Amino acid sequence: MNSQDFFVIADEHTVLAFSLAGVRGGVADTPGMAQELLIRSQKDSEVGLVLITERLADQIREVVEVARRDHLKPLILEIPDLAGPMARQESLLDRLRSLMGLPR
């Protein structure tokens, strides 16, 4: 997997930071925009991993869970935004372990 296989859905600054590493993405200022970008990324056969900020994912939780349940690709990983991780969310490491079926 290379950076072109990733797609980030986040605020303007996070998308800019990832773009400097060659990762494509879209800025979502509203839950509707986040949902639209997630759906669009699912239709793109080149996208293998979607990175979405925890706060945006929380705003479209039902859509994210349906996407995780019903689609093998792309993998959806929630990441902290510039404000840091959300307190009630599991850590990025725990989420990766869970997604890969590894013990915590």
C-alpha cells in the first residue's frame, strides 16, 4: 500500500498535513460533507484505507458502522484531529490491533 491508496477525511489543516505526505483527501466542514466523502472514497477502487477524524466519524457514526460492516474495502480508521484524541475513543493502537485481529 502506498500513500495513493489512502484517503483522509478531515478538517482543512489535517488534510493539508496529509497532502504534504502525498495522501489524497477531502475537507469536511459538515457531517453531510463527511458522509459524501466517505461514500465517494468507497466507490474509488484505488482507495484501500480511509482515515477519518474521530470527531467527524462520531457525527456520522451510523454511516461509518454500516460501511465497516458491509464493505471489506476500504478499511476505515479513525484518527485524532488537531484537538487530540477524544476521551471516550479507544487508542489508535488498540483500534489497529482490533482491525488486524491481534490481542490487546
